[in-house]
Amino acid sequence: MPETIIAGNWKMYGRQPSIDALTAAIAAIESSATVIVFPPLVYLAQVRQALQHTHIQWGAQNIAAAFEDGAYTGEVSGAMLADLGCRYVLVGHSERRQLFSENNTTIATKFISAQAAGLIPILCVGETQEERQAGMTKDIVMGQLQAVIDMAGIEAFKQAIIAYEPVWAIGTGLTASPEQAQVVHSQIREHFATIDGTIASVLTLLYGGSVKPGNAAQLFAMPDINGGLIGGASLDADSFKQICQAV
Ligand code: PGA
């Protein structure tokens, strides 16, 4: 069975006091899902301190590409993230693809580096508004996935999570309807099933893009949606709690 996961992506938001307050409130959340938060890198140690004796997990929003520790100014290695108790790392988020020029090769490399450090990558994929309107959603999403399958190998997906995040729904207040999201999720599962049926049947598929307390339950009720990757609403402890309890 796929695992049910609710992940909060805090992006580049927060200061020490607000991170402390948010973390303390999230520590008290009870959910049947695995709950993971992704704070900005500089606050990872602080979040670890607050969460280490709770059931809430934490991870990183980014990882250096193909590098072991070394002379790479400004980068953070998978080994360093593991040293801070991270179990998960986001890879391929559309903001990294669009604003930081990460392409499928960079993303596959980061995916491999994450696993080499013992981390579980959450691989984000999704189409833009123009791509959806042009009827290219399936081609774009499967292309993004296949690029990683080609480089990392299908077996790597035994230790990976996928997040379908339509770019047009991220931070816009526009959410894919549960039916629209389910169509893509089932296509993703079918794509994997053509390669390895066992992996396909246990693969955790998260939906992301303007998930809020008001739409979470309907999204999570879809058969191939195994939880969510939450941006804006994860910065508000009460909203995040409601989403964690909507599974
Ligand atoms: P959002 O972000 O929930 O604010 O749309 C989702 C994400 O970027 O992961």
C-alpha cells in the first residue's frame, strides 16, 4: 500500500521566532498520515531540536547535485542533510525548474544524490497552464518522470515519492479539481505499471497546488492521491492541522 503523507513546504519564509511558533504548533498535530515539514535550510537545526522527540519528520527543500562534500561554495550535501536528521528532500519543484533553471538532468542527478545519502526524494512534476491548454499534460508529466527513471533506474522508485503539482495551481488559489488531479495520478501509476507493477502499486503519489482545509478532504478521497504537498497553507498551523486531519 502507498504511504499516506502530508508534507509542508515552507519555501523561503520565516524567522527564528515564527519558525519556533509554527514548529511548536505542528508538533502537537495528530494525524494518521506521516507528517513532514520542509523548513528553509538555515532553520533545519532549530526545527530538528523541536521535533526530534515527536512523530513529525523534517526534510530539506534542496540538495547539491552530484557532489560529495568538497569545495562547492554555497552548496549543501545530502550527507549534511542526513547529519541533521533529514529523511526526505524535495527535488524538481517547479520553482526550482522555472526560477533556477533546473532541468531534467539536474533533477535526476539530485534525485540520485539524495538516495546515495540515504534520503528519500520527493520528486515534483507538473505542467504549466499553456501545456495543459495545449493538451500536453500527460506528455510533460511522463517526460519529467521518465527522465529520472532513465538515469536513476526503476528500482530507485522503491525509495521515492512523487508529487504531482500543476504549475498553474501553485500559490495561485487555483486548485486542480479532485477529478483533474486523479486523472494525472492514475496516468502516473499506469506509466509505472507498464515498467514494474509492484513498484506502481506501492508508489506514494502526492498532490500539490493550493491545497487548503476546504478542498483537502475531496482531493485525498481520490483513489490515487495518497496525500499532499502543501505550500501556503502549511505556514498557518491551524490550516495545516486541518489538512493533516483530512486524510
Ligand atoms: P501552494 O504550494 O500550496 O502554496 O500552492 C504548493 C507547493 O509549491 O508545493
